[in-house]
Amino acid sequence: MNIQAMMKQAQKMQKDMMNAKEEIDNTTFEGKSSFVTVEMKGSKELTKVKIEAETIESDEIEMLEDMILVAVNEASKKVDEMTEQKMGKYTQGMPGLF
């Protein structure tokens, strides 16, 4: 294979990787924990927090904080899973690249 063909293949792979990353960044992921729901973009930007207020009492603030933490971490894990699924084929042997 000549160098020009290799460069063309590398450019195509780079374009494919950027398209996959853009798709992930624009996808919304949801995490739930009891009466807390959060949404975040694939870029891990938190975009929404919803609390079912009718189910919480004023003395349960600490529990609510824990529920938000669990929901955010769940959504973040989903981002990581999709990133690995979509980008893993490009980063074989190079973990943590994205």
C-alpha cells in the first residue's frame, strides 16, 4: 500500500471518528434514581434535573442529594458506554482516548 492510500484511509478514519463523537455529544442520556431523573448530553453537560416533589418531605433533603448523585452517575455511565461502543473500533489498544 502506498503512502497516499494510507493517508486517504487515515483521513477517512478521522472523519468517521469525528462524526461518531459528534453523534455521541448530541445524544441525550437519562439517569434515574427513585424520584429523581436527570438528563445529560454526550459531552456530559447536565441539561435537566426533575424531582417528583410530591414524594419528598422537607426532612429528606440528604436522601434527595444522594438520589441526584446516583442519577447523574448513571447518565454519565451511559455516555461512557456509548462512547466505548461507537469509538472503541477506532481506539483499539488505546483506552481513555475519548
